[in-house]
Amino acid sequence: MWMELIILLFMIFIKLSTCKELEAELLLSVKSSIDDQSQALSNWNSSIHYCKWNGITCFDSSHVSEIHLSGRNLSGKFPNSIFKLPYIQTIDISNNQLFGEIPNNLSSCTSLKLLNLSTNNFTGSIPVGPLPVLETLDLSNNLLTGEIPGSIGLFSGLKFLDFGGNVLFGKIPNSITNLTKLEFLTLASNQLAGKIPTTLAAMKRLKWIYLGYNNFSGEIPAEMGELTRLSHLDLVYNNLTGEIPSSLGNLIDLEYLYLYFNKLTGPIPKPVFNLKKLVSLDLSDNFLTGEIPELFSNLQNLEILHLFSNNFSGKIPNALSSLPLLQVLQLWSNNLSEEIPKDLGKYNNLTVLDLSTNRLTGTIPENLCSSGRLYKLILFSNFLKGEIPSGITRCKSLQRVRIQRNVLSGELSPEFTLLPMVYFLDVSSNSLSGRIDEREWRMPQLQMLSLANNKFMGPLPVSFGSKKLENLDLSGNNFSGGIPGNFGEFSELMELKLSRNDLSGGIADELSRCKKLVTIDLSHNNLVGEIPTSFASMPVLGDLDLSVNGLSGTIPSNLGQVESLVRVNISYNHFHGGLPSTGAFLAINSSSLVGNKLCGGEKMSGLPPCNGAERTNVRWFVLTFLLSFALAFTIVVLVAGFIKMRKGSKTVGSEDGVWEMQFLNSKVSRLITIKDVVSSLRQENLVGSGKLGSSYKIKCSSKHFLAKEIGSIPKMEFCKINHPNIVKLLAMCRSERSAILVYEFIEGKVLSEAMGSFVWEQRLKIAVGIARALKYLQCSCSHHIIVGDITPKRIIVDERGEAHLRISLPAANSSAFVARDKSDIYGFGLLLIELLTGKSRVDTELGIHEGTVEWARYCYSDCHIEMWVDTIIKNDQAVVNDYQNQIVETMNLALQCTAGDPAARPCAADLLKNLESILRSNSCVSTGFKPFSASI
């Protein structure tokens, strides 16, 4: 008896010892399959008991029960051996960069209660059970494909289920209703289709439902109203039709209701106003009709209300004024009329108010800023009249004010020009009047100011109290006097518009000190004198309009040497003499020259040839020069001969046919020949290859260039560009079979290869640089400038961290897509998403190109920043804490850029303003829902 007991105890001891050795071996097997770049598993070795290893928790100090390795920067193939641990209850390896397939059958993990594999790169299908004790299953934000298996119902103990952010398709299986204990369900941001099952109503414990960003169709099931424990219902970005079911009014615990971006019709049902716990209601981007009811007074806990982009009519209800917690109210793009409620803002806690693009009348209410927290006021495109109220002009929290295109009158009050936080102020296209030079301007954050198309008069102010001013539009007023020389102190100025005024005197030479100026429009004034020769020193000047003035003299010859200049209009002045034969003047249209006494130029200029007297003077000057400086002339001839030898002929024959070369930079023509380029396309010079061709690093005259081999180049005129964030296209070679683009060579890293090495501040700097390039191309270049796909492969980051975009050309038989095309803005939005999340374009090639955007929208709508921000950024918790607002606002901007409706995407100018303003944003971003708005 005793002997048998001793033997039994000995066998149990042996088994336990063997089990412990097995667990240690399994953990070491897990470690061997993982690339541990951050040394998170550094103490996983036999010298330390495995229960003391990082991320390991044991029960009874003997058996592994929990593994917590979330956000440890782990990569490599998925460690299947992790599921062989016999006593494991919790596995959390989320927020890493692991890949591979999840084992299809997890039924051996009988003790497993929590499995979190979210935010990795796992592929394959969803595993099957049964796992009756599993309570949490989170596989979100991976690359899982296929349908949700019918066996999902075998996970009968689940309370939390998240499959969001994958590439799942098909319908929701009816077996999911077997999960009667489920409280949290998210299937958002997939490619699921069909109708939302009415049987979901059987899952009575559900508190959260996320089904947004899919392809669900049909009506919202009325049975949803039976889920009385729901606190969050999100069905956004689907194809749902019909009316909002009245039964939703039964969800008395509902706090968040999001139905935006569907095809819902009809009015807001009255029972919805029984939802007294509602914090956020978003019904935007649908086809809802009727009036906005006064019943909103029932929703006293409401903080966010989005009803924009619908067909609501009637007046804005006074009830909205009574909501004490209301912070964000966006009703733009409806058919609302009558006056804005007088007490709106008086009893609210407003931070954002957007009522733009309606038919509102009356005056702007006095109390909109009573909360002292209003930072965004957008009322443009209405019929508002009267003066700007003192409650607005004294609102020191304001940052962005857009009240243009109304019928406002009166003068700008002294307080209005002293607002310390305003960075964007647009009051254009109203009937405002008075003098602004007598006001003290002290707006230190001001970047964009538009007073255009009003009735302002008097001299221009010498300052606007800001060193950050980038866009100044004072056109279409009655300003008089001269252009202040102090404008030359606007070192950040990129756009200056003073047209259609009564300005007189000469053009201030000091303007040339604005080295970032891209656009100057001084047309339709009474300016006299000559064009300052110093304008030729402006490095990025692209658009110069001096038409309809009294300017005289000759056109400075060096103005044609400004390589960035692509558009010039000097019509209806008193200029005389020859037209410069370089730069923008080579392709200038006759309509930009008419009304002067000019001569010369190309055929399209429409100018007569310069007269014989002028040619005689030129010959006399040349003859005098030759007689006086014979030696110098000889040297010039020799140099010219050398240059001619270097330039070679315009065509060269080869096995690919006849090559023709076109230079876009006159300096390069002395350094490169066709032979240099063609002969350098060898394997040893290859630096990259892609779908459209290969790239080579070539050396000509001791300088390096980049040659890009492509299929063909259309025969059209191309303008020169000169912008610090754009890789200069220097020359083009054509033959019958292929073509070559020659770019400047920039030492640096291709963004697609170096993304993982950049921290948040560097990524934001890259985004700003590319946005500046887009704005330059959109606002300052001719229609022949082509951007191409804005992918990280086209972006070079130099040693100083500056980004450079390499532009492209359309195929000869395709229609050009140009910088003004909103498709470029969409591409920039994809770039922002990649900078934020680290989701590479390789992911899009796996079939989730559209899913990437939808996934980003889903993540942003919930604002769980830890779920979607790139691991490199997230690993530095201090960065996440300090820059959370910037990161979230940048994602907001990315989603605006990738809006489904191209008209809703911002232009490049607004894009840049918004991106740079993010640096100064101090608005509070909660960890809950972050509203998305396309009206900026």
C-alpha cells in the first residue's frame, strides 16, 4: 500500500518536472521564431526561471498562465508553439509586427480565456474552436481573409469579439447569435456584405456594436431596438437605405449613435429623442429630410451633434441653445433657412460651430463664444447680414474663422485685429468697409488673411502683427496709396494678392525679400514705374500678374532667368522694347502681352519683330565689342565651341532608333549629352526598378544625376519648376521605343525603405514638405506639371530630413492627371495614413487598398490611438502623450484627403494650412469618438 503510494507520488513528480521542462522549451521555441529588435526577451534564458522572464506570469510559481508581450516591437513569423502551453489562460502579443497564419484549430487550448493578436500582420483565415471558456478574442487590424466561419458559434463563452480592420468578406453567419454572453462586437472595416441579420437581437447582453466601413445593404433592422443594453451603435460607411427605425428609441442606455455616410432617408424619428443618455449623435452624409425638431431639448447630455450633408430644411431649432454640454455642432451643407437662434452658445459649451453652405439669414448671434472655448467658427456661404458682433471680435479662443460669402457690413472692430490665437481669417466677399490701416494689428499666429471683395479703403497697413503670414489677399477693395515696403518683412509669405484696388506709386523693391513668394497679383491698379530687377532673385516665384496698370520701361532681361516662373501677365501697361527670350517668356500667350509696345518673342506671343534700328544698335554694340576686346572674343568663341561640342546635336542614332533630347534647365545643357545618358544605362549604375521602369545613377561632367527609363513621353510643352521640396526634372530623352527622364540626384533615403527609422516629428516634417510641393504645383505651375502617384517610393528624404517629391509624366496615349486633380490630394491622404500607421503599400497590393482607408476611418472614429498608430511612434509613450492631439488631427486631415467625394477633399493650399496649424493645435482630444468633418 505504502509502496504503491510512493510510486504514484514519484510518477506525478516526474510528470510535473517534465511538464515544466516542456513549458520552458516551448517558450524558448517562441523566442527563436521572433526577431526581438528591442531586446524585450533578453532575459529569456535558462539561467533564470521562466516564471521571472519578461512578460510571463505563472500560477503556483510553476506553470505559465499568462503571456503579455504587447507593443514590444517584435517581428518575425507567428510562433505556433505558444498554443501548446498546457495551462495558458491569457495570450496578448498585440501591437507588434508578427506575420504568418494563425493555427486553424485552437481546440487544444482548453484553458484559454483571452487571446489578443490585434495590430500585427497575420494572414490566413479566422481559427475555429471550440473554446468554451474563451472570453476575449481580438484579431483586429491584421490581414485576415475569407468568411467568418460558421463555427464561430462554438466560442460560446465570448464576451468580447473584435475582427475589425481585416479583409473579411461574405455575410455575418447566423451562428454568431449563439454567443449569448457577448457584450462587445466589432466587425468594422472589412468587406462584409448582405443585410445586417435581424437575429442579432437575440444577443441581449450586447453593449457595443461596430459594423461600420463595410458593404452592408438594406434597412437597419427594427429588431436592433430590442438590444436594450446597447451604449454604442456604429453602422457608418455602408450602403444602408430606408428610414431610421423608430425602435432605436428603445435603447435607453445608448450614448453613441453613428449612422453617417449611408443612404438613409426620411426624417429623424421622434422616439430617438427618448435617448436621454446620448453623448454623440452623427447622422451626417445621408439623404435625411424634414426639419430638425425642437425635441432635441430632451438630449441634455449631448456633446457632439453632426447632421451635415443632408437635406434638412426649416430653421435651426432653439432647443439646441438649451443643451449645456454641447461642444461640437455641425449642420453645414443642408437647406436650413431663417435666423440662427439668438441664444445659441449662451448656455452651451461650444468649441466648434459649422453652419456653412445653407440659406441662413439675420445677424450673427452675440453669444456664440460665451463658453470662452470656441476655436472654430465657420459660417460661410449664407445670407448673414449686419456687423460682426463684439462677442466674436473679442473671442480670444478663436483659431479659425471663415465667414466669407455673406452680406456682412460695418467696420472691423479694434478688438478683432488683436485676437491672439487666430491663424486663419477669411471675411472675403462681404460688404465690410472702413479703413484698416488705423487699426492696431497684433495677431501673432496669423497665417492666412483674406479681406478680398469688400469695400475697405485707405492705405494698406504696414504690418498685420504676425511673422507667420503665408497668404495675404486684399484684392477687390478700394485700397489706395502705395505698396508698403514693410511687406518685404513677411518672410513666410507665399501668396500676395492686391489686385483690383486703387494702389499707386511704384512696386516696392522690398517685395523681393520675400523669398518664399510663389504668387504675386498686383493687377488692375494704378501702379507706375518699372518692374524691379530684384524680382529675378526670388527663388520660387511662379505666378506674376502685373496687368492693367501704368507700368513702363523694358522687361528686365534677368526676369526670364527665373526658372520657377511659369506664368506672367503684363498686359495693358506701357512697356516697350524686346521681350526676354528665355524662361516663361518663351511660351507666353499674346493675351498676356497685349496693350504694350513690345516686340520680339516666339510666334505665339503675337508680337512683331523688333525694328531695324534696334538691330543696328545691336550690331554696332557687337562690332565695338569685337574691336575693343578681340582677345576676350576669342576666348568666348573657344568656350562656345566647347559648349557646342558638349551639347552635341539634338538627335543621335542608336539601336533604339533616333534619340531626341529636350532640356528643361539651360545650365544642364552644358553638362549632359544624349550619349552620356544612354550609355550610362548599365547594370552597375542601377539604383532601383519598378513597374514603370528602372532608375540609374549616372555621372556627367563630374556631377551625378538620376536617369529614369520609362515607356514614352508625350510631345507637349513642359514648364520648369524650382521648389526645394521637388526633385528637379532637368531633361528628357525620347526615341521610337523608349524614353528617359533626367532628374537632379539627391543624396538621401527613399521614404519607402526608411519609414521605420523616422520618429513622429520627422514624419510630420516630411508631410509638411510634400504638402508644400503640392501647393506649389497646384497654385503656381501650368497644367503641364504632372504629379503622379504620391507614394513613399517617389519621396527622397535628404540628410537634413527634408522631403523631395519626384514628379512623373503621363503616358503618350493617356490623359494627363495634373496637380489640380483631387486624385493627388487622395494620394497625399494615403501617404499621411502610411506615415501615421506604418501600413505599407505592400499591404495595398494584397488587396486592401480601399480597405486601408476604410480601416483608418474606423480607427479614427473610435479614436483608440493605441490601436492604429505605428509601433515606432507608439513605443515612445512620451511622444504619444505629448503629441496625441497632433497625431489624431493629422489622421483627421488624412481622412478629409481620402473622402469618397473628390469635391469634399481640400485643395493643396488649405491642406498645407491645416497641416501646419496642427503644430499649434491645443484642442482637447478625448479617448472616445473623434468626429470627422470635411468642412474646414
